[in-house]
Amino acid sequence: MRPGLVGTTVSYVLAFAMSSLAVGVASQSFGAALVGEVRQVVVQPKAAADADALKAQYRRPAATPFPKDNPYTPEKAALGKKLYFDTRLSASSAQSCASCHSPSYGWGDGLAVGVGHGMQKLGRHSPTVINAAWGDIFMWDGRLATLEEQALGPIQSEGEMNMPLDRLMKRLNSIPEYKTLFANVFADEGMTPQTLAKAIATYERTIISEGAPFDAWVEGDEKAISDEAKHGFALFNGKAHCASCHEGWNFTNDGFQDIGLPGDDVGRGQFVPGVIKMVHAFKTPGLREIARRAPYMHDGSLATLDDVVEHYNWGGAARPSRADLMTPLGLTDQEKTELVAFLKTLSSNLTPTSAPVLPR
Amino acid sequence: MRTSKLISFAIVCGLSTGAFAATEVIHQQGRVFSAESVTARKGEALTFLNDDSVPHNIMSVSKGNEFNLGSQPPGSSVDVTFKQAGEVTVICAIHPRMKMNVKVVD
């Protein structure tokens, strides 16, 4: 198409669209695919699932997924655990992965925002690593694609563990027991940043929320949770439409939404430029062990689950990027209490995690 | 001038007709594209129908076939006509599990 003609077409598309709204007109966009007009379509709403069908959507998976290029072995997970708890992975030798993702705090840190190198506060809340094996995309802003990539991110980040990988590999190489462990687990690859990441990611994939009262109820034990919590579950899937994003057994679809929390952090918007709904959008976190993981949200700005429910009931700050799903809910005080009661049934009797003895 | 107006008008109508003639409909129910991969001819449209219960933001950054449907509410449908032959990755910006491939052929 000649440039001159392109310009003419654009002006006529606009003129035609304005003068004849009754007729569908394609809108134009050059050097790109052509997007037509939006048409309304009658979509039959799916009949609300009955209680049993709904419960079935939340049944725990039978097995943990491990990637083909990094399969599970107990030895690899054991090595990964040592590395995860080893403070020598940080420049200061004072911080490990477990400093911010600690079993004592539901695999988070219990702080509003993380604390990094030199005790400096970070910009965002430390996310839990629980059920990371099921993650599709990592970090609050989704900038890393795999758990292996994620494992190396905070180690190198100046604000976090501040440890260049070449320096780290030299340090680990100077610890004979690590050399032996790496040689045993990665006979062909040896000790490299990639095998370090594989070992840590493998250990992280074993950090899984255990059976909670909610799971017992899903499996048929009607006495496992209170009537209040059962009402809360119905609200979660109905009036409060939490399940639009917090769906499935791990209570997330790994999607990105701006939920209207005040603040100028653009989140996912930094990595998906030009898409308005990604500005201020952050990854939907799973809700397992949520009662153990206060404070809440990507910025740690809400202290309690009651505050979180109150935020959603309000609908968040109105702005173009705010998710269309964020609308005032009109929940009664009783309904808010029921939602929180339900969320508390997602905490399991986590088996205490033993700290590993580290190579010296 | 009048001729050029008519040509432009014809192009616009042609594009619209092309769009309406779309046969391949990509559904989005349950946060899943109904096809993992489809083939479309250059100049042919695919219809992206949000028959899900939540908004989607279907887009592509594949060179020559970039588009962004913005927040598409449930119960709406949009045609996208691909202009350049090649592989196009279509995603939902909101839901990273939604990913499909369109092979655009001459």
C-alpha cells in the first residue's frame, strides 16, 4: 500500500465511522494487524456450579510437576536445601534465600517489604515460595519465566544479596563438601550458576502447602470447616468474585491485575509497555497459608485479612489501568467475616522445617 | 479527488467485508484459547470471542502483525486481520497461561 493512500484511508475510516455509526467499519492500524470493530455477542452464562462441582475445582493435585530439563532427585533437592539456607550466597555472608522466604513466616518474611543488602528496604513485599512448583511466571511483575531463572535473580541483585555469580562460584568452589555434592548430583555439568539454580529450584519445588481443613472439606469431611467458612467459600466464588483470579487449588491463575492499591509502582507495566491494563498490575498470589503471611499485597500495605477484604469491598483507586473486575462489592459485615473465616481454612499443619547443617 | 475518495471507501468496505467473513473463531472460555495453533491466510481475519466470565487482553508483539485488543469484556468479539506472512504469537496480557500461535501464510 502506498503511503499516500494509507493516509487517505485513515482519514476516511475516521470520517466514515463518525458519519455512519450504524454501519460496522474496520479501524486501521499500520505496520500491524488490522483490528475490527467490537461486536457484542450474547454469551450464555454458565450455570453456577453446584457445591460438589465447585469443590472439585479445588482438589489438590496428585503429583508435583518438575520440568523435563531439571527432574527431581532427592540428592539434588538436599543440595538445593543447603544452598537455600546458606548465607554465603550473599555478598555479606549474612543473608540466605531463607532470610526473606522463611519457613517460620509461611515462607515469606512477615515484613511489609523485604530487607536487602545493607539492611536497605526493598520496594515490594517478599512473596512466599509455597507451591512455586506450579508457578507459570515469576516475580510480582512476571519478569522471570522459570524458577531456575528466579533463583539467580535475588542473589545477583545489588539491592538484595548483591553477589556477582563469578564471585559466588569461586566462594562455593573453595568449600570442598560443596564440590563433592555438585559432582555427585551434576556429574556432567559440575558446579556452575546453572546447576546452582537447578538445585535451588528443585528444593523450592518441594515446598508445598500440606493438607488444610479446606482440603478435608473438599474431600468430604463436612465437619472440617465451620458453616461460616462454607458461606465464605460461596461468597469467594460468587458475590465477591475472588475466584475470578484466585482460582484452582492454589488459588491463583498467575494473572496480572491492577487492583487499585495507591502507589506509583508500575509493576507488570514495565515489561509489557503500551498495554494500559498492565500498568500497576501485579501477579495474583496464591492464597495457601495466607493467614500466616501477613502483611499483605505486593507493597505489604494491608496489615490483616480484614483489611484486604475491606479493600476489595471498596474496589480500589479508580484509574484507567484498574482491572475491570475491581468494582465495589457491597459486602455486609457478616459476609466480610465469613470470607476471612474461609481464608483461614487454607492454613495447613505445616511440618516444621529442619535447618540443614552446612558444608564448611 | 473524488476518485481517490471512492477508492478509499472501497478499501474500507473491503476491509470490513473481509472482517465479517471471518470463519475461524477463537474462544477464550476458562482462560484458555480454543486452539493452540491455527493457520490463517494473509488478509484473512480471526475472530477473538470472549465467551469467558472475565475480561481478557488479547495482543501480539510479533513483528508486522502487532495488535492489542485492550480489555475485552465478556460477551464481545473482535476480528483481527493479519497483514504479514509469518509466525504470530498471540497472548493474553492478563493471563500468561493463554498463549497461541497463528501461522500466517501468503
